[in-house]
Amino acid sequence: MKNAGVALSSGEIWRFVGPNGAGKSTVIRLIMGLIRKNSGEIRIFGEKPSSLINSRIGYLPGEVFMFPELRVEEQLKYFSDIRKWA
């Protein structure tokens, strides 16, 4: 997405749609800081991505691993604790 320059207005909700391998997950992971970019710049709400910015972004990866030995509330607490560490 060279020079994509996409600007979102307050209150807008966007989604990524495309075939497998198009880069949807890669873009989200770049925005969330889960992987590092090779070049370029990412700005969310006019700022470089940070934990404060990430708290305003929803991301649910398709490959979420669940622990069968944990109760539902234990799973939720575990993922909540990981989010606080990021």
C-alpha cells in the first residue's frame, strides 16, 4: 500500500476486505505494532501507533488459541492481562 494516505473521520468504522494473501492481516498487525514495518510511516488518529492508540482499535485475529483447561472467565482474564502488558 504505497502512499495509501487513507484518512478516517471521527466515528467512522472501516473494514478490510479482500482475498487470502492480499495483506489485510499484515496491515492490521502493522497498525497494532505486532510486526515491524520495513519502511514508511503509519499514523492513527494523526499519531504514531502507541498503546493509547491501540486501546481505541479492535482486533480479533482469526487464529486465537483457547486453553481448554481454563474456564471462560479465566480465558478472558488471561487475554485482558496480555492486553495490559502491550
